[in-house]
Amino acid sequence: MIYAPKQRGIALLTVLLILAVMVVIASNMSSRLQLELRRTSNAMTHQQALWYAYGAEALVEKGLKQALKDDSTINLDQYWAAEGMIYPVENGQIGGQVFDLQACFNVNAVTGPDKDAQAPLAVRQFRNLLEQLELDAYEAEQLSDALRDWIDADTNVVSSYGVEDAYYESLNYPYQAGNQRLLSATELRAIKGFNQVTYRKVRPYLCALPTSTLKVNVNTIAVDKAEILAGLFSGKLSLDLAKSILEERPSGGWEKTTDFWALPMLVNIKMSSEEKSVFDVKSSYFVALLQAEFDSATIKVESVFKAESKDSVYVIRRQFGGAQ
């Protein structure tokens, strides 16, 4: 059969059109394949970095168990407190820093109603800490009462300075009071009075523990955060003396709280048994700010540990990205 010239031209165009379509489909398939390979590679890389982060957690756990095994106290001379620890691993590295969460003030202890026209001890100590940080007494009382109302389960204000749902619901972007303990000290930003300036000033001295008990380890309070120690004395100890005590703290800390109270600077200060019970030389809560790197992937994680004994140390909260 002989095709006319016009028919041969149409056949050629059809073949070229089919070829062009096949080329486009092949190119699209190739691009998709490369994208899927890239996604798979990235997923594997990030998964490996994640496992390295879990490995860093295991290393912290081991260090805390060793500290509890070797010493009767928790102090800054122990392995877990070493700064700038970086460990090389295959195609990456892990590192981070561990902090004692009982070397700061537990905001969840700021709770309870007034009794006999006097606020609970932890509330008074919190107010004094804020005053040590150069907030005036009026503002300190406002902040502490707003915090108390945020934590308690009822909708009744603890004082004329307290605020409950009615205040928060009247805001441009309304919400309600938490009516529970804070999971993180970062939640303070939602509470009346803790504006950006105030929050940045007080945040380094505060933490949020899963308990309403206030226990502060005098062996692990940082020297540059003497305001915490001064605040616990409710005005009975000056900031300068608090700094001197921390600067002269013995290597390895005090073995017992009685050794701490035997200091010449403290023997003449009258403290009740309730006030003294706040001070400790042991700790049960720690936070690890960790970073794991593998090839081009980086994982940051903030892990909160509870250390009950040398055989029982475990993570109670984990936040990826790190909040502090």
C-alpha cells in the first residue's frame, strides 16, 4: 500500500507527538523518583539523628545513676553537671547540658489560700524572690496571686489581686485559667502580669515541677543566681550574703543540710522547721537540653528526668525542639 505525502506527514507528526508525550512522562517519573529517593534519604537521616538523641538521653540517665550511686548528695562537681560535653559518633555528634531542676524555684509550689491573713510560706518566698529581682512588693504580690489562681482548681480569686476566668475571657483573644499545675515555666506568659519584660527577667530563676512541694538543693544553685537563695530566707538574708555563701561553697557541696545551717553567716538567723524543710542537698528532677547531629540532620530535645534512686532514673517529659 502506498501512502500519499500528506498521510506520511500526519503519521510522522503522530509518532513525534507520542514520542514527546513519552519523554514528558519519563521525565516526570524520573523527577518523582528522585524526589522520593530524597525524601527517603532525609527520613532515614532524621531517624538516625533521632536515635542518636535517644542515645544522648541514655547517657544522661547513666550519669545520673552513677551520681546517685557514688554520692549521698547531688552537687555541681558530679559528672552529669559537666558543661559543653560533646561526643563524636559515626557521621555526627551528640552533646548538651544537664541542669538540676531543684536549683531553681518551683512555680507549682506557689499555691494555697491565705491562712490567718498570711500567705503560705512558698508564696511569701516567691514574692521575696521577685523583690530580689528588683520587682516592687506590689507587683510581686500581684504576680504571685495571679499565679495561685491560675494553678488552683476553683474559680474563686485568692485576693483582690487574683484573677480567674472572668479576666481571661474578657481579653481580645479569650481563654480560661489553666486550673492545674504548669507543665513548663514558659506557660507563665499566659498569666496576667507576666509580660515580656517581666517574664525574661524572672524566667532563668524558675522551673515547673510535677509537684506542689518546694525543695531547693543548696549544692546546685548557680553562683550567679544567688537571688534564689536569698528569696528562700524571706528577707532574713541579704543578697550579698547569699552570694558569699555560694561563692564559698565547699567542693562537692555540703554533705548534710545541718552542715549548711552551721555556717557562721546563718547560725544567728532564726528559721522555723517549716522554713528549713525547703532546703536540701539532694535532687530528684533534672532537665537535659540535648542536640544530636547526623549528616545534615539535627535533632534538639528537652528531656525532663526523675531520679528516684540509683536504679530508677527515667524520662517523664520530652519536648522536641527545646523550649529553653
